[in-house]
Amino acid sequence: MVVTWYHWGLHGWIPYTVVGALLGLLSYRRGFPLSVRFGFYPLIGEKVYGWMGDLCDIVSIITTIMGVCTSLGLGTMSINAGMQRLSWGFYRGTSFSVPDEDKFMNPACDSTQQSCDWVAANGAVGEFTQESFGVQTNITAQILIIVVITLVATVSVMSGMKRGIVMLSRVAFGLGSFLLFFVVFAGDTWFILNFFTQAIGYYIWYLPRLAFHTDTFELLGGKDMGRGGAPDGLSGGDEWMNAWTIFYWGWWISWGPFVGSFMAKISRGRTLRQFIVGTLIVPSLYAFFWFGAFGGEAIRIQRIADTVSLCDNWKNPSVCNLAHVDAECTDAANCGRSPPTCSHYAGAYSLEDKKTMNMGFTPSCVLQEGGPIGSGKCEEFEWKRWAKVGKNCVEVTTWVDTPCGTTAADPTAGSVPCDGLTDDALKACTTNNPCYGKISNDDVDVEGGSKTFNHFKAEDNPECFVPVDDGITCLWNQATADVWFDLMDYFIQSKELSYAFSVLSIITLVLYFVTSSDSGSLIVDIIASNGDEEPPMLQRIFWALTEGACAIALLYSGVNVVGTSVAGEGGLRALQAASIVMGLPYTFVLFWFAQALVQVAREEAGELDPERPRMKKSIFDLPRDPVMFLRATFAPGFSPAVKQATMTWPFGGLAWQLVMQLLYVMVIVFLFVALASDEWVYIAGSCYIGFGGWLSLIRRAIRQQCAIPRGDFFTDFFCAIFMPMFTLVQLEEQMKEGAPKAVDAKGEAPAATIGNSSA
């Protein structure tokens, strides 16, 4: 659970908060349009109006579309599965709406990777053709679902923020919260609250450890792969990080430009503190409670399924009778009414089957009635009797567990005090036992009515075996899209009410993904309109339809992927890949946004002057002097910038120029030598890092000499490493300009708020 919270908690919401806080401050306090490109204004200034700003917006649009498409595709698979179950009348392992006919023995035969040609147990093709029944889980159904969601989202985005998007969002959130609290109250409430509280503590304690965990040794592979895997052969798999953490980070980051911009748009007038609480703390807590309730109950149900070996019963599928060797449909087979996984549902077994297979529990007492979830406690009996307490005989009441089974001892067993004694023994007993005479044989042996002792006769005790509840399912063996519906069926004893909750779940899923699509389309519209918060209607329609088309294309791209048996699994891989591919470049955008946010926050707090000087020439500008650029390319050590920066160093000037030039030449020489031996590439790389680090010190020194307060160590280093020639040209141009007039960095500014209200 802590790992799940790591994926869906603070780390997941941080991209939204960073992007939203920066764009909100720049848009509603500085007057810039609400477009992602202007988040770079604190770093590159007027360059945001050129090709770099265009590139940032283009990448943001593509990233947003890919992120929303991933969610649409994943949601579509769940909606498709829910509609199929509903069309079959599926409830706890049985499809009640599927007719008991031979041709419907596999009602899902038209789903992905399946065929309606019947095959006998010996591999021969049967004499008849199966028919599918109801909704199928295939690419056709999923495309239709995306079309419907896209059309509804298009109408919503056309209606605008306040009418369409806000209304649907509130309805979706309300329905989702209803399902959440239904599970909290219908499930084991005390367990859920304890689980949530305990997991919060573990999350706080383990978060630094999880945040820096990279599966280092698992990524080495097995011991026989030759990379240093665990010698005992007990290493974990190397696929976890890519399949889970990397995918989630790519997915969250791909939503960064969309959700961040959207949060900025709806947060005008909030203080920065309010914005952080509302976009980082509160959503994380809600996600924690959501996963604590649904995830906690799912784990508890799975533990019950493991206890009764329900997950292992696929080895004995006689309960499903799905072989159909004789191609005849019998009452025992139920034909299509029982799916191939019916052995994973406790509801598919009769009481006799459960007893035979020991599919239940054997407590030492009669369990209390506790609704569908059970109480987990023994039923207690109020035992009133006379008992010796000190020198007195008093009437006492104790609560004892009600026994079960014919061999159980009676907790109320007892006898009449001093019964059967004579003479001196009787006299001694009655003297020492004050209860003598208050308990007679009638209190012990009376049949029926009230008595003091021996309330539970072994032959009258109920058996101890308690069959597992029909709602228990081996969730871990189910398809991902089915788990939600199987979990909800556990809490509902009526299949009619189960169908109603399935409909409600499908509606909620549709609305959640409609609100994702419409708000994503609106933000893409705004970005594509250079920050116009009321983009043209035709453009809104275009981007809303484009998102749906991209989701369809990604799903369809995986329809023929080899090795996929679940409908949409190939498309799922394509959707995951899209999020990772677009999330990777946008990770660097987040780095720069974080840097820009720090600068803007310091400017708004009055620590920095927003008008403090910049470099005369941007590092991204094309060199105007070819001689200067050629010198920076082939003889960087002899650049005037290097000479100027090292004048005050020990041995000043020329000596350091020669050292720097020598490092550069060594890099080139070693790269040529590497044509014969690979290790020289690594030597060349090490020398280049030294050269780049040296150049970063040069840039820092020139900035200080020319009184340029913008920039920091990391900026200097990355400029020197990735663009050394352009960095030297920039420094030489700045030296020609000379040091500007000193600017006071302590300018007064209003407190940092998003919008025009005071802090």
C-alpha cells in the first residue's frame, strides 16, 4: 500500500503543483497569457516569443494529448468489461442472462484473441459453431466507447468552463465519493480506518527511502546473466521499475502541462500557500483514503481467498465443467453461464462442494452474525450462576464463548457443591463452601428451561465449519478490468442491486474520463491559441475530436500484438509507451519550471528584482561573428573570456588557457584513438566533463565580473557541457558590453498570490 501511495501521492501531484503555481503567478500577477511557453520567461526572457516558445507549446500539446489518451484507453477497457458483465447478467461467477444452450457455451468467443469455432477436447473442430452473447471486449466495442466519450466531452468543452466542465466534474466527484463511502460503511469499517491510519505512518516513515529506490540490484538481472545479479538466485525481476514506477511517472508528467494549467486557471485569487494545499496536500490525502478503502478491502478479500485456497482451485475445475467433451449442455455445466474463471468465485460452489473441498473456516466457537463481512468474533453466552467469592456466595455473570462441534468442552460445566459427600467430608465441605444449598441438582440436570450449569451438550452443538462467503473472489487471478466489479459484488447480496451498482460504476467511469477529456481539450485549445482563455469554438471541437482519434489509434495499434490474450492488452502497451515517451522530454521541462518557480517566488517576495539584468546575448542566439565562433570551436582555451576569467587565479591567464586547451585537444585525440579500442571513449568522456566543469567556472566568473545576477551553478554547468561553443561566444559578447550599472536586488513586491488579491 505504501508503494501504491508513493505512485499516487505527493510525488504524483508535484508536477501539477509546480506547473500550476508558476503559470498562475506569471499569468495573473505579471499579465502573461496562460500558456506553457511563458513559464520559461524567467529563464530565457523574450525568447519565449520565438521558436523556443513555439517548441515548448508544441511539446506540451503533444504530451497532453498522449497523457489524456492513456487515461481514455485504460478507462475504456474497464467500461467495456463492465458493459460485458452487465449484458451477461454476471454476478459472483455466474452469467444469469446467458441462455443454457450449446451455442452459447462461450459467450465471449467474439472477444479479442478468441474464436467462435468450437474445438473438442481432442483438438478436433466440433460439428457446430458457437455464438457470442451480449457485449464483447474487443477493439470494436472500445472504439465505440471512445467515440461516445469524445462526443460528450466535445459538447462539454463547447459549453465552456462554468456550464459543462464544472457541472460534469462535480457530478463525477459526487458519484465517486458515494461509491467510496459505500465501501467504507459496507466493508469492515474499523479495519479500513486502522489500515488508513497505519499506512499513513508507514508512508511518512518510508517516503524518503521509496523516493530514492531504483531497484539497483534487481536491474542487474539473474545471476547467470553475467552482470552481478544475486548469487543465490533470489533476485527480483528487472521489469518492475519500467512496468510500474517509470510508467506512472511518465503518465503523471505527461498530464503536467494540462492539469497544471487547468489548476492555475481555476485558482485565480488564491495565495500560493492555499494553492499548494489545494493541489498537493488535499488531493494526496483523498487518493490515500480512496486506495486505503478499496485497496485495503481488496487485500483483505484476497487474504480470505488465499486462506480457503480459492486461488488454487483452478487445478480442479470440475465445478465449472467446462470441458464439454460431448458437446452437450447439461444442468451441471451451465454452458456459458459459468466463465472459464468461475473456479475463482466462491459463489460458483455449492455448500456441499465447499464442505468437500474444505473451502471455509473452522473456528473454535460459534461466530457472531455480522452481515456479509462477518464479525470475526465468537458469539458469547451470558452465564449467570452462584459462585464462591472469598467467604461469601454471590451471584456472578460471566460471558463465555459459545462452543461448536461434538468434541468441544462445555464452558458452563459444573456440579452441585458438596454433592455425594457424607459425614465428616460433607461437614467440612459445607463449612468451607458458602454456596452449599443454593445450587441443587435441578440447576444442573433439568431438561429445558433455565439452569446454572451444563448449558451446551456436545450432541446439540452446531458444527464448527463455516463456508466461505459467496462474495469472495480470488481477485489476483482476475483481469484488471474485472477486479473493481468483483470487489463491489462482495458487498452486495442481491444480484439486482449488483446490476444497479455496475450501471452506477460505468456512469461514474464515463464521467471521470469525459471530464479528463474536456478539460484536457480546453487547455490544449488555450495553449494552441497563445494563451487565449476563450479559444474559438471550432478549435475546441478540433482538439476534442483529435484526442479521441489519438486514443483510438493507440488502442488499434496493439490489436495484433503477439502474446496478448486480454482484450486491449496490446493497446495498453502502446498507451503506456506513449506516456513514457512523452513524459521523458517533459521531465526536463519540469526541471526548468522548478528553477523558474524559485526565481519568481523570490521576486514576488522581494528578494530579487524582476528587472535585474540578463546576459546581452542568449546562449541560443546564432553567432554573428564567424571568427569568434570558429575560435570557440577549435581553440576554446584561447578565448578572451577564458583569459579574462583566470587573470586573478594563481599563475593567472596564459597557464590556465593552455591547460584548458590541452583538455579539449585530449578529448578529440582520444575519440580518434577510440576507433581502435572502446575504453578510450570513456577516457575522452571523463576529460570532456573536466573541460565542461572548467568552462562553467569561467562562465560564473564572467557573470560576477559583469554584474549579471541571473544564473546559478547548475545553469553554468549545463550550458558549458551541452553548448560550450555558444557559451564562449555569449561570454565574449557580454565582455564587449561591459559591466552594467548595479541594480538593487531588494526591490519591494507584493506578497505572492495567484491573481490580484492580497496575500
